[in-house]
Amino acid sequence: MLRAGVISLHTSPLTQAGSGDSGGMNVYIREFVSSLTQAGVACDVFVRRWAEELEPIVEVEPGFRVIHVPAGPCDLSKEELPGIVDEFTEWLQAWLLDNPVDVLHANYWLSGVVGHRLKHPLELPLVTTFHTLARVKAEMGDHEPGERIEAEAKVVACSDVLVANAEEERRQLIELYNAHPDRVEIVAPGVDRAFFAPGNSAGAREAIGYDGGPLALFVGRIQPLKGVDIAVQALAQLDDQTATLMIVGGASGQEGDLEVARIMTMIDDLDLRDRVIFVEPQPHYALSTYYRAADVLVMPSRSESFGLVALEAASCGVPVVAAAVGGLRTLVQDGVTGYLIDDREPADYAAAINKILGDREHATALGAAAAVTASRYPWSGLAGRLRRMYIDLVEANALVEC
């Protein structure tokens, strides 16, 4: 049975998305590995041990193991993790010598650095999915250390295959990092239709305890990158002053608490305290109820390599108003499944939301089209593509060794 070593140094498929440093990547790792095992690829997922009580090895399901790598103190922040890459790599190399895999698949730049250092001594093919890119974030005004940019360039040059989530990410890898076009493959994430499918809105509202007017929904970590402030300011400018914004998620990263405080001050300044509801991060499966309860999902991120939240909401038949960035350009069809906003102006977000809230027939049509579009993204499709990719790389690697 083919076995993949999935490197996910900084985030675990076992943690709940929506707070701390846990987000869409946690969901991505869990779902794509689960789908791969069902497609016949055994997977060991290597995660830095982040809590003392964690078992060294956790078998999630047959063929899917999470292995906690002892590297540095458990309570390190994400910003401190570059300092333990050497320790993580050394431990993992020793493990893989005794427990070999056929291919390495690194996720995020830190994992890419580990994969880059292990590829040659272990003579293994390396697949890398970055999820976010420093040069893209820098273009959007987010500071990223030069160390990360330099490391990403080296990983791009070293990887046998770079997995891009959408055409926009493929373009960014080629234009910003000089990636060879033949080594960049677009393999889109998926959505679990067993959980995320259209349902009864009234029943969903009752289930989450909401009985107010039109509901705009934001789902994600609260940090400057995600643009919660844009959603709040857009709420203040809606035609329907009975509309509510529900924010499902928690503070994330070093700036998270400061961002929450800034958002709360903004809400008070705009006299929106009675129209904004904060909900703590929810188990992933439970998000479907929040999506179904909403009239529109708002996603004003400064950058998104894909945007799983937008796909999940669309799969539940909910129109999406999102920033025209990254994979959201592919997921949201402007005027068909929702609206794309080319700037950071809250008034433009408000205008798009007004089109949805002010015309029930139009909103229904957008939601129906969104659900159809989302149905084209099964996790099994991603798993099939990756399995074939792994097999090709392993066979090519064997020929080189001969």
C-alpha cells in the first residue's frame, strides 16, 4: 500500500478550526488525508506536539495516523516555530529511516522547509502545498519576514510538484516565485456534501437560537487579514437596519486579541452592539447549521489561497459576498452565485449585500446556483488526483534510482 508522509508542522487535523492558529488548513489536512486513505493511500501526518497530554501516535481511522513530533516547548507561538525546524527535521528523519514512506507532502512553508531538507538524504519525491504565500500577503499590506520569503523560494525550486488550490495561486507561484509551469498542478479542495448541503433555514435559525431579521454571517479567525472590520462597517450601511451580523470564530495570532478589541470599539462607535452577535468557534460539522440560517456569507479577506468557508456556505445554498482575491475568484461567480468585491470599501460590500437581502427571488437563484457550483468539488476528486500524482512520482523516482 502506498504510504505518504504528510508534514503539517504548525497545525493539527485534530484541533478545532476557528481560533488560535487553527483554521481552514486544519480542515483541509483532515479531509484530504481521510479521503486519501479511502482511495488506498496510507498517511502518516507529522505535527509538532503542542500539548503535554497528547499521545505520541493517534490513529484517526485505519490508514490515517497523526504522529506528534517532540520539538520545542508545547506552548510556542506560531511566530516562534522557525526556531524549532531543525529539531523537528532531525527527529522526523530518524523516524522515517525506521518507518519509511514513499512520498513526502508538505503543507505550509515551515513544513516545506522540513520537506526540502529531507528530500535528498532520504531520496523521496516532495509535493508541497503552501496554502498562503508571503509575497502575496506582503502585496496586500501584511508584513512577512524575509526569512519566510527566501525559504519559500528554495522550497519552490526543490519541490517535484507544487499543488495550487486555484488558478490564481498557480499564477502567483509562477510569476512571484519563478516556479516551472510544468511542476504546478491545480488540485482544488473539496466539501463534504453529507454535512454541507441546502436545508431548512427556519429550522437552522431555531437550532442556533436566532429569531431576528436578515442574517449576514462571517465565519473564521478574527485577525486583520480576515477583514472582520469591513463586514462590521458594511452592516452599518445596509438598507435594512434590522439586519444582524453573526461572527463565528475567535481571536487568532499575536494580533488577535487587539483585533477583537478594535472590532468591539468599532461596533460601539457605530452603535451596532444590538446587531452584532459573537459566537465561539464551533465544531466543523456544526457550521452547516449556521450557514443554513444565514441569508448571506460575507468574506472580506485580504488574501485567500482558496476559501473553504465560501465553498461550504455555497454548498449549503447560501450566496457569498467575497473579496476578489485568490481562490475566491474561482469559487464565487459574480452575479451568479454571489458577488466579488474588487476593493476594500465597506459601501461596496453593503451594496452587494443589499442586492441579496432586498430581493428574495434573486437571493434564492444565487443560492441554488451556488449549491450546484459547490457540488463540483468533492474531496474524492482531490484524493484521486493526489493518488495518481504520488504514483507517478514514486515510479519516476524508482527509475532515477535504477
